[in-house]
Amino acid sequence: MGIPEYTFFVTPQTLRNMNKKTSRLEYAKLILHKVSFDARLFRKELKKSLTWVSREEAIHLKEWVVANYKHLTGDTQFAV
């Protein structure tokens, strides 16, 4: 079974090639917005994003998710 075409991969190379004005937090928000059509994929990308943003950015990202996409997080509870 192949990888679905809508799967996004964030590699170290991708992060290095990002526009310097775009923070990892903003990049994570962009990816999460793009995958918000699928709750399972959204949770997967959220989990990945939380591993590569800073602690401060993770707090802001969690707050943003709760404010905008709480319905996609399912039973996941955030300790913000």
C-alpha cells in the first residue's frame, strides 16, 4: 500500500529551506491547516509538530489548536 498523496513530510532539509521569516510555529500552523480535512492526519501532524517546535512555541501551538481545531483533536487533552 502506497503513501497517500496528501501526506506531508517535514524533514530537516525542508526546515532548512524554509523562508527565514517563517518560524517553525507558523510552518506547523500552515501544515495543520492544510490537513484539517482529516482528523486522523491532523492529530498525526500535530504530534510531529510538537516534537520539532520549541517549548514556548509548543504552548502557543496548543493554544492555537484548541482555539481553532479543538473538534479535530478527539479525546486528546492538552496540558497547556
